[in-house]
Amino acid sequence: MSSKLPDMQKYEIPQIRELFEKNKIPLHQGLTSEEIRKCEEIYDIKFPRNLKTMLMDFCPVQARKNGWYNWFDFSQENIQRIKERIDWQFEGLLFDVKENDFWLKEWGQVPDNMNERLALAKVNLQQVPKLVPICGHRFTTGNVETKDNPVFSVYQADVIYYGATLLEYFSIEFEPSYEIRRNMNYSQPRGINPFWEAIIYGEYLDLDEIDKLD
């Protein structure tokens, strides 16, 4: 336990646990190193250090749709559920390509044919780093090099900054006053993956206002 304490304090895990207990969220024992490795292999993701430290201390569980993810459940049904949620972040963007004229400048010329447009979008999305699901449609980045990774609410191309740290995010999620959210510095997420950064800051094309790119 002593070897875990520095990381637990650094990532504010005791305070996060206290928030869960205060809100009566059931907590499962933490994942082992082998279970973490297995999850990363099955889901083709990398847990950032702050989330991994939390999940190795405890895992929140809740029997409701779109709730907390049972990372310790390796049944085929649960694996499929988590895979679908990870894929959903990109399926939502493809929906917006088709229905809401979503298109990133970096993708180049916008094909007139919708099938070609979707095919090109899929090719580009295959290069995008996956966000790691936390709860429902709340995700974090999979950057293993940084101390803290920001948390986002992701719904199609509507990606909203939801906290600079896990503690800030969970405080916002659990506190009805949203006092912390009102005091957030929304400029902080700059420097994350350029793809997600562009979506967060609305740096994509509005095809309702322009013709096809030359």
C-alpha cells in the first residue's frame, strides 16, 4: 500500500473516494495491474495515470444504463457494452457528418457524394486517439505522459470541457450547485490532441455557410 500512496495523494484519490462515499455510489475493489493490462489490450486504449491510479484503488459501480463501467467484468456482454461506448464517440461524429454537415478543415475537400464523404471521414477518424470512457458520455484523454488529463462531455460533435482533473470533474458531477463549474478556466484544455482540441473550440467547417472547398 505504501508504494501507492504518493500517486494516490498526487491524483487526489482519497478526496475522490470521499465524494463517491458521500453520494452513496457503491465501490468495488480496485483492479490489479494484470486486469488493467487486460482492459487496455481488449479495448485498445491506454488509461491515463490519474484514472488508472483511481481504478487500482477502487471502481465505482452502479446498476443503471450509461452509468459507471464495470472494468472488472470480462463477460462478453460487458465487453461488448464498453466497446460500443468507445466506438460511440466516433459514430456520433459520423452521424454529424451525415446529418449536420460536420467536417474538419484538416480532412481537405468535402466530397459532394455523401457515401464518399462518410468513407473519407471514417479513414480520418481511424487516425484519431480514442478517448477513454469514465461514466456515461464523460471521457478523458489517454495521454499517459501527463499528471492530469482533462475530462469532457462528449455527445457527437458537441464536446464540452468538464474538468481539469478527475477531482474537479467528480466535484462538478456530484455537486448540484455547480460552483466549481462556474469558476473553471475554460482555456486550460489547449495542448491536448489537436483533433479533439479543434472540436472543443469549434474549429471546424460550417457547410451551411460555405460552398465546397476548392
